[in-house]
Amino acid sequence: MKNKKLILGMSLILLLNPVFAAKKMTMENSSNTEVSEDRDEKAKSKVEEIKKLFNITEKYEEFNILTEGYGNSYESEFLKNLTKDKYVTQYRWMDEKIGGIDINYDSDGNFISYNKWSNDEEKKEAKASFEDVEKKIKEFLPKVIKDFDKKYKLENYEVDKNDGSYDFVYRRYINDIPSFDKTVNISYSPSVDEFRSIVKLSNYGYYPVNIDDSQFKNDAKIDLEAAKKIFLEKFPLTLSYRVRDGKAEKVYYSEVLNIDAATGKVIRNTSDFQAVEYAKSADSAAPTNLTEVELKKIKDLKDLKSKKKAEKIIKEIAGGYEIANINLYSDKDDYFYSTELKKGEGYGNITVNARTLKLVSLHLNSQDEGKKVNFDEKDVVKIARDFVEKYSIKDEVNFEKPVVTKYDKTFEVIFPRYVNNLPVIGEGITVTINGDKKVVGFDRRFTKVDFSTAKDISLTKEKANEIYLNSNEFVLKYQMTKDGPKLFYGSINGINPLIKGDKILRDSNGNIINFKEQIKYEDLDKARDKGKINKLKEMNIGLIGKNLSDKINYGDFFTLLGVRDLNYKFIKSNYKIDIENLKAKNITEKDAVKLLVIDNSLEKFTKAKNIFKDDIFKNQKSLGDYEKYYIVAHGFGYVDENINPNSEITVEDALYLIYNTIY
């Protein structure tokens, strides 16, 4: 009987698949021949429509029509109901010689994405200018996406320095208000003069969901100025420590929350970007198995706690879970007991420090739905604090400024790390509590770094917040919640703003926000070639707060190379430059040339023998170790015969050098 039910169930699932269903009826149900033929005609008609729309004229050797359901991966009941019984159809053309095309539509006929790739394309000179491409977008996209010309606005574009392709981001607007969750990304290849991809994106699922405009309520009760006041009161940019590459620096930073535009209530984003209610404002390192040498040494260490004592504290913390296995691990600084746990169908893991038996990390999964949390914030904070005080290390933990997030079945409490009365970005202790008031998650992130080396910055808190709030980043926007889209004030790109002493707005990873708009050279009219300078600006290549006539230092030169937030280890490893000590010094022409050769993966040519001319440059042998770098740079058109190796170059000089590596 069980097997019959399984077969029946699988049959129903397959029949729900539109492609399979059409084939099934064609093969087995002669009484439905007319229905089958009707579906075949509709499929043929749709393929013809798509081929005509996207100008698919090549003869591909393979063609498939595939379907995929939206599934139930969404946490939101709103989205689950919206995608119930809906699916996505993919039309795919493939050919080993030509390449391929993927085009997706949802079951309501709404376009989702187009991607085309070629296997034999040669790099050619660009045929289409920016203005040409923008015109093509305005003409073509409304044919693909209904009301594209009325509902979407250009937000950003970039030009790829490697192949000259254009990448555009258009954001959807409803009631003249931008949507955080809805963008269209477009890539256009000017060398072949055609679209390479058109993709509708969303922040809440694998495939975007078509939501009718009527679901977007325009019910804002507070204006932008009132929202800014709430921001400054509840979660302003604050002087903080940021740890990067093993070093600490002082910056202004905020975890930007959302402000409900109707009520003024503070909301925060979960990991999938949906908005949920916000209450208020490690020692763990990747372990490695021990070698025989380490295991022998451990026997002589008197201060490691025994495995039996570790098991006792782990069982106490786990509360009902049995220890499946326990192992001793080490990193370069310390030793840990790592434990796998089991409880029926549930599982988990706990790691404790082997010297102190203090908790490092905890994860418990009961494999059941669990109770909904129905107790208040004070109880949660007390449970979390008591747990930390009993099982973890309290040093540098700020219990007075917990961040509490309420989910349906868990609370998450973060006790931030504070050093010298300043918060440390992204560090602290996270405790997760379920509906039974039991701790089911624990993570302690405290990096080891000397905070005394962090230099003061002259920027004031007031000025830092002014920079952020006056940018185009803090806006009124629509964003998805579990009940559908709502109006909020907050970051349109979902960033947490960070501002260093240079007064430039960045995200928490150090990437500059609205980069192109901030590049303004006061002496641009005096440039030898404004066209080249502006073309680089389109590619996000340039410097903020500089004039073209300024001397350029090593740090700024690496910024031009795309290393936005100077990563000391990366630069030292890849360019053999000690940027930490050189970043503020003016760069010489010879080092700029050498770095460009390395950056473009041409250093291997410097090792060639008996192929270089000796009379390209004046006093060529005086170049010493730089001679071969100059010869390679000359061969690839970066420099001509007129060189000045020891001169300190200007921003303009550096830009022309970089331009020559691209064109």
C-alpha cells in the first residue's frame, strides 16, 4: 500500500509540471488530443514570440523548455501565498560553437531574465557609445518589461575596463518612491552591439515575484526631516573601532535600521533583507587537526582541563543532548574541545576553550517547529546575560547596550564588544533563545588586536552624520516585510555606512558609495585630454577630493587600480609593496609603471631572454631592475620613448598611464 501511495504521489507531482503534463497527455490520453495540440500551438507561439522579440536568428543545435516551481523557501506567508501554484519557465538554446541563450518567464507571462553568451567571440573595438546604449534600452526594455519606461529609473552604470561593456542598474519606482527590493540589471556589449543580459532582481528570493502596484500603500505620516531626527536619536553614526587586516582604526559607523514611515517605529533587516521588529538598541577561530608533535606536547601541558571536565560542562550547557563525539583541536593561540551532539532527530555542536572551559560557540537544532516566542524583551535580555556571565568571558562585553531582534520562534540578543568605551564593529556575543526560553545559539567574536595603535581622526560626529544623511543613500523606500511591501526610511542599498577621516562615505566593507558622483576635479578644464579622464570616470576610475595637478601617493595609486580599501596583506603578497609604510609617499613614474605591468599580469614577460631592445629609452641601462618593466610597458603601449623614471607623477599622469592599459 505504501508503495502504491508513493507512486501515486510522484505521478501527481509530475503531472503538476506543465511540460511533463503536456507530454503525458500527448502520449497516453488520446481523448485529450485536442488539448495537447492546443498546448503545443501555444508553446510554439510563445517560442516564436520570444525569438522575434530577442532577435534570435542563429540555428542552435539544442533547444529545451524547462520549468521550476517557486518552492516554499520564503519565510513570509505573503510571498508564499503570492507564489502558490506558480512556476517559472526557462527557454534555453545551446550550441557548442555558437554559445547559448537562457530566457525565463513566470507562469503569468512576466519576464524574469535574459542571458546570452558566445563561445567564439573576439574582442573588437566598441561600436556603441553610452548614448547609443541608453537609447537602445529606452526603446527595447518597454517591450520586455511592461511599463519599464514609466516605473524604472536609471540608478547607476559602469563601464568595464577589460572589455568596454556597459552595466546598468535601473530601480523600480511606485508612487514615485524607490523600491529596495526591485531592480533590473542590464549588460550591453558594445563590441558586438547587443544585450548580453537583462535580469530582474529582488532581495527576497531566487526568482523575483510580480507584486501588483495596489499592494504598495502610500501611507507615510512622517517626512524626511523627521526621519533624520529619529536616525540621529536612535542609531547615528558613532565613533567606533574597525578591525581590518589585524589592525584597528577609528571610524564613524552605524548599523542602519529602518524607520516605519507611518509610525516612526524602528525596524531592522534580517539576513534575507526582509524587515522585522526591532526592540532596541572570538575566541572562536577555525580549528585545525593536531599533528603528532602537537599531541605529544599537549601531554606535558598542565593547564589543559581534562576531557571528563569538558564533557560535564558541555552536558550542562546542552541540557538533554547526548555527546556523540568530542575532539581536541588547536589554533595558533589556544586549544579547544569541539563536540557533536544528538537528541532524537535533533543535533548540535558546542566548542569550549580547553584551558578555561569557557564557551566559544553553540548551535542546537531540535528538528521541530518549536513554540512561538511570547515573552517580553526584559526576560530575553536577562536570560542571555545570565547565560553569558555563567559560561563565557565577560571582559569588554557591554551588557547595557544589547541589540534585540524578535523573530517568530526565536529572540536574538547581541551584546556588543566595547574597548576604551568605543564599540568594535561586528564584534561581541550573540545569544539565540527559543520559545521555551532555552539558549539554542551562541557565538563569541573577539579578534585579538592592539587597539592603542588606532589613530584619532579630526572628523566630528555631527559632520559624519551630516555626510551620510545628505547623501542619496538615506531615503524613503518600499521594502518587503512578512505582510507585504511597506514604506520605510533607511538605506536604499541596504548598507551600513562607514566614514573615515577622509570624509568619504563607504559601506562596512570599505567600498565607496556613489563613487562616480564624488569624483570632481576642479582643474578638469586644464586637462590635456578631458575625454580620457571622463571615460575613466565612467569606469569608476578616479580619485575623490583631488585635483589633476596634485602629486599622487602610493595609496591613491592603488585606489585607481581598484584596491578601494587598502588591504595590506593582499598588496604585499601580489605587488611586493609594503603599502603600510609607503601609502602616504608620492609615487614615482618607475614604480607606477612596474605596478601596472604586475596589475595586468604581464610580469611573466620580464623574465624572457634575448628578446629586448637596448636602445628604446635614453640611458636605458640606468633603469636597473626597472628596465624590463619599462620595455614590457612600451611593448604594450603603456609608455612611449619619453620617460622620466624618478619623477613624482601627478594624478593626471597616473590616469593617462592607466588609460593606456585599457585602450
